[in-house]
Amino acid sequence: MWTFLQLLDARQPKWQLESSIIGTNPGLGFRPMPPEVASSVIWYKGNDPGSHQFWVKELSKFLSAYKRDGKKAGAGQNIHNCDFKLPPPAGKVCDVDISAWGPCVEDNHFAYHKSTPCIFLKLNKIYAWKPEFYNSSDRLPEAMPEDLKEHIRNMTAYDKNYLNMVWVSCQGENPADRENIGPIQYLPHRGFPGYYFPYTNQEGYLSPLVAVHLQRPKTGMLINVECRAWANNIKYDRVEGVGSVHIEIMIE
């Protein structure tokens, strides 16, 4: 019993949610990160392999944790293939299927060599945090982009379980940016499925990711992008960077 209680204490922080320093509002982060800590600029020359190689290596390094190593003892034994109707059983964690990222994979250089880069989004982990989902596609926030509203209506018309999603939107910050950013593809979903939550320091847990594929960004222009997470209990403040993340893209 003493050993069991010690394990619980090691995995459960004493201060959680409202009592913790982190609080209850998960931050939204992106990868690859620029080498300068305070920078948010992804800049490279599309026709220069040496220029985009840094970003490819950074993504490969970050995503290495998502490759299941069968050589390690016990690797993958607590992994469950989840979906909205099959949440993880006790003691299991949901798999993150890297094959579902389409063009946003290492073998394709994450599409950086084609001047159509992929950026990965993740919610920062908060112990025991559970998203409060929008429970109706007819009552979505007024500020939510129209294309996301339409996507939610289309998905939930097919399957109501898709309401259990922390949704994601990315768009240019001003009219010129919105024109220059071009079409965007979100993989494998346009958000983080609810069955990945809550995070309780489970062994083998990996945060869900959204691969954001910029399919035709305009080259030679600095494009300011804001990506935002959407749930009833995710607060938003652009100035403070709460509930969103600012990214700048420059492809020469």
C-alpha cells in the first residue's frame, strides 16, 4: 500500500487546476520553433535545401517521441487505438497516428522543400484539465471563423460525436495576411479530439497534434498568422497571447 501511495504522489501534483501556477487555461504552442527564443518567425528559401533543413530537423527531433520504438521493453503495451466511441480503457493512453498527417511527414520533408510548409500545433498539458465542448453546432461563438463553423456543421451532421473536439482555426491576422496565406489543410482533424483528455501523467501519454499544412502561401511576403483553440473553457486574449499563438511565415 505504501508503494502504491508513493506512486500516486509522484504522478499527481499537489496543486492542480485553479490551485496551480499553470492555472486552467491551456496555452497553444507550435513547432518548429525558431532558434531565437523570443522569435516566432519561420523563414527560409524554398529552393535552397540548406535553408529549410533546419526546420525539417527541428520537426524530426520534436516528433521522434511519436515514433513507437518496438525495441524498448514494454513499448506500446498501454497504447489504445481510440476514437469517439472507443475512449481509452483504464491504464491505457490513446495512440497518435503519425501516418494520418498526409504530406506533413518526415519522408516528405514536411513539405518545406515545396514551399508549402507544415506547422504542428499542440495544447500545453495541464494536469486533470477537461475541455468543455460546444454542445450544439447551432450555438457557436460569434467570433469563430465562418469556415470553421461550416466545418463543424458538416462534421456533426455526419456524426454528433465530433462535437467532442477542441477546435482549431488558423488565419492571417489582417486582410493582406489572409489573402497571402492561401488555403489551409488541417490533419488528421481540425482540432484535438476529446478522448485525449484529461492528462493525468499517464505512462506513455503523448499530446495530440494538429498538422497545419499551408498549401499555397505567397512567397516573398511576411505573413502574420494567428492560430486559436476553441472550447467553452478556453479563454482568448490576442494581446496577452491567451488561447492562441502568433506565427510569422516568410518563404523567399
